[in-house]
Amino acid sequence: MAPVPQDDEVAIDPTVPPSGPGCLDCEAAGGWWFHLRRCARCGHVGCCDSSPSQHASAHAYAARHPVVRSFEPGEDWFWDYVTEDYLDGPELAPPRYHPLEQPVPGPAGRVPDDWEEQLH
Ligand SMILES: [Zn+2]
Ligand SMILES: [Zn+2]
């Protein structure tokens, strides 16, 4: 896949809160996810590249928002899809991760029994 074009705008806006507790696009489509990533520019919460639909990277390319931060409890790394490397970023607007009671994979009730076989 081609690198994300660099936007003229900043890649990280620490004032924007996350879009919600789960993958925005999976919620719309009735899908499920493994881990969650948060767009550091607009707060879009999407599913990771191991998830069936890979919505976080799809958003990064479509919106040209190249940096995500993990939305998993206990993880605080940023990833840049342009450099394909981790980077340091500022503290973002809370919440920093999805609700602890939310299962992984999630959401509750939509994860198939053979979910491990469906990971990328
Ligand atoms: Zn998703
Ligand atoms: Zn975004």
C-alpha cells in the first residue's frame, strides 16, 4: 500500500476527544474488532490491522491522518503510517483507552466463536 500523503495540517491534535468506546465503522456495520486505535488528528476510533475490517488504517489513508495512538488500556504508543514507525506524542484528550469493562475482542455479543481464525 502506498504511503499516506502528508497533509498540510498537523498530524496530532491533542484537544480532540476520541469518537467513542468502539470502532466507529464496525459499530455502523455491525462488525467486531480485536484491538482499537485512535486517530491522533480527529479522534476517529478504528479497529487495528489484525481485525477483520482494519478500519483504523483505512481511515488514516482515506482522511490522510497518518498518526494513530493505541486505544487499549495500558498502551500509550503512537504509530505513524507514513514513516511506518512508532513516535512520541503528547497526552491526548481523555479518555485514553476504551472502557475497561469492554471485552477484547469486542464488542460484547458480536464476536464470533472462531474469531481467532479471522484475524489478519
Ligand atoms: Zn472496525
Ligand atoms: Zn482522523
